[in-house]
Amino acid sequence: MRIIVGFAAGNTPDILARLIGQWLSERLGQPFIIENRPGAGGNIGTEAVARAPADGYTLLLGASANVSSAMLYDKLNFNFVRDIAPVAILYHGSLVLEVNPSVPAKTVPEFIAYAKANPGKVAYATSGNGTTQHVAGELFKMMTSVNMIHVPYRGAGPALIDLLGGQVQVMFDALPSSIGYIKVGKLRPLAVTNATRSQFVPDIPTVGEFVPG
């Protein structure tokens, strides 16, 4: 059995795939191989699953980026709605707006002011074009009139590495892949994108508390 993940190792879909793969292996007594095929906002991995034999031995760890891609790309070699059959929902969660600690902002209003004072000098990382992180970043730019540069990566893992290293300044990341760095102070969270505060990080406000929708 294969579980194909259309994103690099270390991001939320990869973490979920490895957790569910281990659980399924223990439950069914059969090994589940996690195969990362990052690129094109998850489309490379999705196409591999769409082209695989429909025998139940190849699964896709889908993500919200698959929904975005269905609307953003005119010519894909597959039809996500037609070619992929949903099996189960594994995770509902939010993104967290986080910055490298070198950024002199501890709140969303402070970050907006910092970005406006440095137009075109603040770079935000994402796991690729058309991903939820990308959509969130562009929506934030539109709602706050800040000028940030989009830097797409082949997955959240490489993006997080550069955020930690200060090569980029900010990122909207899924909470599971960032929470460890947040807890040890390597990343500074400013807000979550939920409508309400997350039960996992209740002290972090929502973006909506500062940026009315």
C-alpha cells in the first residue's frame, strides 16, 4: 500500500500521512509506504494517484491545495473531482501567521505597520503556488494593503527552514508543522486564521480580531 503526499517531508500532510499510515499498518497488518512527490501545489502527487490503477493500493493524502488547484489551473492532466474518490477526512485545522523572531513585531497591527514601512522588503514563504498558504498570504495583502513578496517552495518543510534561518520573514503555516518551533521560541506566532481561537494555542489571537473580514 502506498500513500502519496504531494508535498515535501515535514509539512502537515506528510505528518498526517505518516501517523495514519502507522495506524493503518498496525490495524491491518500490512505495511503502508509514504511516498513524497512534491511540486506544483500538490498536483504532481495527485496526478500520480489519478494515473495509478484503481485497485485500492494507492492512496492520496489530499489537502486544501487540491481544491484551489481545481480552480486555478485551466489545463491539468486529471480532474480532481472525477478521478479521485474521497475516503475520509483526517484533519480540520487552521493556519498560523508567524514571523522570524528578528522581525520587530509582536502583534498583527505591529506587523502590518512594519510591512507598510518596508514595502517590497518583507517576503512571505509558502509551500507552493496555489496552496492555501499562498491564498492566505494574498488575502492578507489585499485586506491590509501591505506589499509583501511571495516566495514559493516545494513544500512547507523547505519554507520553514528558510523562515527559521531568516531568509524569509513571515509565513502562514499549518499549526501541526510549526507548533514545535513556536513552543521553543524559534518562531513568533501573531495570529491564527480560525474564526475562533485554536484550542491548541488558546493564547494566540485570530487574524479577524485585528483585520475585520
